[in-house]
Amino acid sequence: MSKFSGMDLRLESNFENSISPAKGNRWVCFYLIVKNQVLMPFFQGFTWAVLKDWIVLAKLYSSKNGAQFGKSLRNISSKFKK
């Protein structure tokens, strides 16, 4: 048996579990449908697109001028440590 057997990755059952507490209230159902079927996929796609673009730019900058890019990353990370 897999160690991930308790995790349910089927979207339909997760959606049914999130909508079942609404008990037929149409506004709660509408909110959950919009959130689960429209907003969350949009934000997930946006996040993946930004991450992909950042990785592509990081590879481009590091291949052209790796030392300068590393220095700029150290400067950015030092600002967050304070």
C-alpha cells in the first residue's frame, strides 16, 4: 500500500466535500463554485506562469553574468533578513 493512500487528489470529491456544509444555500454554493472552479485555477496558473518566467529570467541572467546576478540576489536577500 502506498504511503499516500490517505490523500485524495480527485477534484470532484474534494469539491463535494467543500460544498456539502453549504446545505443548499445558493449564495454559499455560488461562492464555492466560483472559488473552486474559476479563482483557484486562475491563481494556480498565474503562480506557475510567474514562477516559470522567473526561472527563465534567472537562467538567462546567470548565463550572461552570473557573478553580478548572484550579487544582486545576495543584496535582495539581505534586505529581507533585517
